[in-house]
Amino acid sequence: MSGPIRIVGLGPAGWDRLAGDIRQYLLDPAVTVVVRTLEHPAATELAARRTVVDCDDLYRSAPDFAAVYAGIVDRVRELATTGPVIYAVPGSPLVGETAVRTLVAGGGVAVIPGESFLDLALLRTGIDPLARGLQMLDAHDLGYPLLLHVPTLISQVDTPVSLLAVRDALLALLGAETPIVRLADLGSPDEVVETIALEDLRPEHAGLRVTLLVDVPAPGWPGLVQTNARLRRECPWDREQTHHTLARHLLEESHEALAALESLPPGAPGGEPDVAAYVEVEEELGDLLLQVVFHANLASEAGMFAIEEVAEAVRRKLVARHPHVFGEVDAETAAQVLANWDRLKTAEKGRESVLDGIPTALPALARSDSLQRRAAGAGFDWPDLSGVIAKVHEEIAEVLAEGADRTHEIGDLLFSVVNLARRLEVDPEQALRRAADRFDRRFRAVEASGAKTLEEMEGEWERAKGEE
């Protein structure tokens, strides 16, 4: 018959900080005591007072932390088959203890909370989590996206590798001089509470009982939203804006972002990244994002929605339209994914046609491409490329036919060329813009050469083309 399993916390420091009843449980000779690690002051002192079973061998031999925790659970349960067991963990068993959660889920376990390092961290830093908010992150998994909008404690900064990874992640959002509070060995005689500039964090600042506090004005996404809201309240220009006055800025920033994206290598993000081009993309995407945030803040003023609701609405849409990821629908190819997307979108919006919802104000090439893609998703498409090529030749002949309505026929020709581009997986709008850019560069070179005759100009054109 299995004996009871009791889980106790050893607190943040030494044996002297443990409550009397906890010490009594731990020293009971009729109980087998398993400690997660001896690398903790209270565990070391307990081992000097009685025999304990430690799990440090699992940390040395297991391939990853998941295997360590599974091994601990198996060890505790096996020992419990012969009598009562106490599993003792550093700090509180309610904070950051994966094996504890697994044991509790299995039932038949009593948990006796202990003092957490969190209690001492709040005491040393003076943070009131109810007044200011608080989040705790694991140095081994900071999560994505990294949000630092409230005071943030990053725990388990136990190795130089984990500390440097945390430092680099923070440097992506914060200035090098940002003050970071380092909390080490709280509650012990060797306790350290010090403030260090982010850039000055070094491998030697890591440790088994090290936590970092980041307490700064919100950077990143929350900071952008808050900054825009403040400007709306306090900046004369921002106060004057409406959805309509901002519309042209949204269009301009969209085109500038598109131009920056087109400067990336064709296979990006594959291949060697073009750092300079990505710097430009980062800036232009930021300008575009500001427009989205600004419009959402204006909508919030009208009592309609806020930016978080915009984000949540699109998140739900992504989940609903990707049943092959979040549900049980099969979609093995990108074409199947797009077909499912169009079908679900048509059903959601109650559209009568798959072509509904394509803006008529789109540039003609982009609109033509969208129309053809929607129709193809519904099965209306040439079975192979030969049919598309034949159609292009047919449209060229009709343009050149005597008495042809040239405007009509040129339109049909361009529409068929868009279809060819689609089948060849080329964005026609992008292809034409790049062709225009090439013409611009080459003709400027012809002009700069001083060529006068057509023959000279053609020669300079070919020279410029060759140099590209």
C-alpha cells in the first residue's frame, strides 16, 4: 500500500528560516525525505542532520529538464510504495516546480507551502504587486512576445548562458544603460541586492538563487500604445487628427513599407540577410504600425473598440480560418489552405460570391490578381500553363486585329498576363514596379551619358543594362 506523499517548501535560504512544524516533519525518522537538490542552503543543512535522497544525479544524467522532472516524479512515487515520503523543494512548492504539479495532478498528495523568494524580493524592492502589477518569467523561457509593461522578475538565472540570453533579449528592447536590479541569495548572510546597468551584466552575475528585476517605463508594443495615447492627449497636432485626416498617412506608410520590403533579396527571409535592408524594413513597419495603433485609439475614444480588441479579433479569425492547424481539417498544400480560407471567409461574411469583398479601389493589377485567385480557388482556372499561354497569344492577336477596340483588347491582354504571372507564382504588381525601377535607372544613365541619337541612346541603354 502506498504511503502518503507530502510536499514541503524549504524557503529561499537556510534552515533557520523554516517554521518549527516544517522542521519537525523533515526530521521525522519514519519518513523518507527526498530533496530536489542539495544545491540549496536549507537542503544542505537538512542533509547534515539526517539521511536524505537527493535528485542531483538526475540533473547530471538526464538529457533535458523534462526528463529530470519525470525522473523525480518516478523516484518519489516509487519510494512512496514502501512508506511515507516528503518531497522537499527550494522556496515554495507552488512556484516554478514542474515535478510538484505532476505529483499533485496524480492525487494523494498534500502540499505544505513554504516561504518563496518572491516574498523577499517584494520586501527588498518595495514593489506592491496589487498597486503596480507584477509578472514573473523564467530565464530559460522568457516567452514571445516579451512584454515588460509591469515590474518583471526574471528568475532561475542560474547559468552564464541563461544570463547572457536574458541580457541579449532585454537589449533588443531596452537601452544599454537601463538599470537592472540583481537579487542573489535572498534571506541568507550572503544576500546581495544591487543595481547594474543592463550592458554590464556578466556571466559571473548568474547563480542558482539569482533573480533579476526589470522595472522600467513600458517598452515595445505596450509602450507604443501608451505613448500614442499620451500624444493624443498632450500634443496639439495629434489632438487635431481624425480617421479621415490620418487616411493619407496610412496609404503613404503602406507604400513606404512595401518599397522597403521590395528592397529585400527575392528569397528573404531565406539566404544571407541583407542587414541594411532589414533596418529599413523595421523602421517602415514601425511607421505603419503606428497608423494602426492611432486609428484604434481614435476608435476607443468613440467608445467602439481598442487595439487589444483589434488584435483579439484577428487572432480569432486566424484560428477559425486555419482548421488544419487548430482543428481536424486536412490541408497538405498551400493551395488547399487558400481554398479553405476563401470558403470560410465567404461563409463568415454571408457573401453571395467568392469575389465579394475585393476592393474596387485596388490598383488594377492587384485587383485582377485577387479576382483570378478567388475564381481559381472555386475551381475556375486553366488546367495547365499551356492554356494560359495560348490565351495571352490570342489576346495579342486581338489587340493587333484591324478595327479592334484597343482599350478593350489591351485590358484583356493585361488581364491574361496577370493570369500568366499568377500561374508562374509572380506578383504582377511587384514585377511591374521592378520593371519601372529598372527603366528609371537605365534611362537616367542614358541621359547622363549625353547620347543624342537613337542609336547612341540604345548603345548606352545596353551598357547600363549590362552593368546591372
